[in-house]
Amino acid sequence: MRIGLVTHNVLRGDGQGRVNYELVKALRGAGHEVELVAAHVAPDLMDVGVTWVPVRHRINAVDLVRSWDFARRVDSVWPMIEQRYDVSIACGFVMRRPHSINAVHFVHGTWLRSPYHTSRVRRDLRGAYHRVYSTSNARWELQTFGLARTVVAVSAMVRDELIEVGVPSEKVRVILNGVDTSEYAPGDFDRATLGLPVGVPLGLFVGDLRSPIKNLDVVLRALTRTPDVHFAVAGGLRGSPYPAMAAALDLQDRVHFLDFRRDVADLMRAADFFALPSRRDSCPLVLLEALASGLPAIVTDRVGTADLVAGGAGFVTDDPDDDLRVADAITQLTTDRDLRANMSRVARATAERHSWADMAAAYEQTILEMAPATTGRA
């Protein structure tokens, strides 16, 4: 099968880029020919026979312009290359040409209406820019989704959002992202080597610390109600308001800001539980990584894969601002060892059903269904 994948990034260390990387690697391993139409590609994929049509991002442009310009460049080259593929896959708004499958990780149309959208949180130039960005992307995305024969949502929440913005339900199917269950696995790691306290209950938060969307706010407020519990916080600190917030709440000795880290798997083996009380999160890889590491999780129902936690792998709250509920979950996880151990086992078992191989197999089945039986072209 000849497969063309259109996306911005195919890189191991880049959220959606990691999903693309694992999918491409698996498809190539299954014997398919894969060509990438992308801005950035992991060099090792070239070593296994993947080909690449570079479509460079405009340098020194804001994301809105870069997104529009990338799609424009893909549109211009597409008539010259589309005949190469039996099936074509696009990731969100990356082109405005007919294609076989569109894989959707985020729906700007519903995010724009959220009370937590940046334009409602910030009444300044940044807020105004984000309103224009989301409004433009919502319009462009809907055009692109209409040009795909099948639309893949990365969670049930994204599926529901796609239907809400007008994508026909019969056109949508759900394929969850995956996780490396070898890289992320239960175990012990010496906290002292990570600069973390030993002999205390330790939670872990990993996410964007510049935006309120990941909602570290509620964790900090909950910690004021749970004495002796410590939290490790991984995420870029430049421009973050949270260190000052922690100090204002007198938590500076119990909240350990680690800045951006590449050793998240080690941090997870050093922690007792994980928190991701997001105000919106389509299908966060970090939650699957935490579950694979055997960490009970505290999430909100705004997390697209909260149902994975609801099956006994942790706690799901229905209000992202309910610090009392988060504090109660922290208390239970740090005082009831049997509960934590049971949730840990469920978490690991849940993640084992969502490996990268499972994800890739679901995409491959969809691709095979889309392939024309006689013409060899999508």
C-alpha cells in the first residue's frame, strides 16, 4: 500500500508528532510504502525507507500565519504528488484538497466557545490574537474535514466535538493514541537523584505552565488542604505564573518546580500518583504514560480519555475548579495504600490495552478499508 501522510511534524518528542512518528514506523514495519509531506521529520525514519516531501514553515511568523502558509504550500504541490498514493492521511488543517483520512487531535470550533478560552481569560492583545487564531482555524478545519472521506477522532470527546461542529456522525470513527509500555512502566527510581524529597507522599504534574488550560491552579489550592503532601511539577517555567502562586499560598517548600524535563519516565517511577485536572485535553499522551507507569490519576471529565481513569485507575472530577474534590482524592491516595496499589494495577492493565501497536493496527485497518480495490488510488 502506498500511503501519503500530510502533517507539520513527525518527531518523537512532539506530542502529535510522536503519534505520527509511531504510526509511520509501524506502517513501514508492516511493509507499506510511506511518504511524508511535512515540515520536520525524524532522520531515523529515512533509514527505514520512508520518503519525504519537505514543506517548510515560514520563518519568524506567528502560528496563525505559519498554519495558513503550510496549507497553502501543500495545496500547491498536491496535484503533482497525489497520484503516488493509494491512501492519503492529513492531520487537521494542513491542506484544502480531497484526501482519504483526516486525523483530528483538536477541534478549535468547540474550544472557541469554552469559558476557559484564552480570549475570555485574558482581555489583552494575547487574548485578542487567540480569538482570531481559533476563529480562523475553526473555519479552515471545517473546510478540510469536509474534504476527507473519513475523519478519525483521537477520543470520544473529540468525536462528539466534531459532530457538534457539523461533521456527519457516520463519517467519524475513534482511534485513541498509544503509549510505549516498555519506556513507561512501573518501578522505583531514586528521588534524591532527581532533587526530590524522600519519605513523603509525592504527586506529579506534567504540562504547560504558561496557560491555565492544564489547570495547575486547582492542584495548588488542593495542596493547602493536604498538609505533608509534596508535588513535582514538570514544564517550562518561562512566563509561568505558578511559582509565584505557589509562594503566595505558602507552598514553596512542597511544590518542586523542575522546569522542562526529558526524564519524565523516571519522574513517573519516582512519584506516587499523577494529576491532570485539565480544563480541556483531547487525548493527552502524558496521561497514558502515567497509567503505563502504574500511577493512579486524578483527572477532570474535560480530559478526552477520562473514561480510562474512571474504570478504577483513579479519580475523575466533574468540575475543574473543585479543589475540595481534588484534595479528597489526594488524601485517599496518600493515606490508603491498598487503594493506591489496586488503582496502580488497573492503571497499568488499562495502558497495556493501548500500546502504539494497538493504535497503529486500528489505523492500518482504516487505511485498508479506504484503499480502492481496482484503481490503486484514493
